[in-house]
Amino acid sequence: MIKELEINEAIRDREVRLIDTDGQQLGIFSGKKALEMAMEKRLDLVKIAPQAKPPVCKIMDYGKYKFEQSKKEKEAKKKQKVINVKEVRLGLNIEEHDLGVKANQAIKFLSKGDKVKVTLRFKGREMGYTKLGFDVMEKFSALISEAGTIEKKPNLEGRNMIMFLAPKNA
């Protein structure tokens, strides 16, 4: 994740804007002079803004900087919540009990914090009865209304009708 920055001899610019270790702007120096100043302090010269005119370089301990960046990334990764998308498949002529079983499965997924993709597949001549498909999706969403909300309303994509549900607490 850490993009490699140019440091010390890798910096080939004639002029650089120099920033001290405490964030104080020192001004514009030649690349060689800036590198000498960093070496005097036994630190590294790091190009932090290569797109600026002139490029911005900072005097710092590069090893320490890389370590702190990786630490920040690990913290950010810990705070991320992975959301899985689970799928529930329905048919056009699904019976009430079967619909209830599928709804309970979806409620279980939603209670764990996962999103649910509800797919209704039309087979053969069922494509002529897409209105019935919307009714089945409506019944299904009514059954899971306590656990989740409709994130994306049912719409037809080819032979499939797809609806997305999200957990209510999210």
C-alpha cells in the first residue's frame, strides 16, 4: 500500500522547496544543498510532493516514517468492516412455506450484518408474467421488513429479477 517516495540521491531535481523536521519551511534550495543539509543532521531527504513546482522535500528519518505509515494502515484495516453479499434464489411459483423458509434464511444473513441479493429466475414462458415476479418480491420484502430494508428495488436484468437488501441497523 505504501508508495515508494524518492529519497536522498534518487532526488534529481535542480531546485526543491525544503521543509525542516519540525514542519518549518526553510525555502527553495538546490537539490545538492538540500541533500547536504539533510546529511548534516544525519537524516534523509524525502520528496513528499513530486507534482508541486518546485517539488517539496522534507528532512526526516525515512525508516521511522515508513514504520509509522504501515502502522496507520494496519489501524485503518482493523477498523474496516467487511460486508459480504449473500444470495437467496426464488422461483416464480414459490409456495408460501418455501417463501417463509427463504425469508428466514435472509433474516439470518441480515442479522449477521451481511447484505442479501434476492434473485428470481424466470424459466421458459414465465417471462410473460414479470408482474407476478414483482408480487413475489413484494411479499418477500414484507416478510423480512423487521430485519432489513430494500437497498435496491427489484428490477429485471435479462431472465432474472434482482433486489438488494441491507441490514436495518446499518
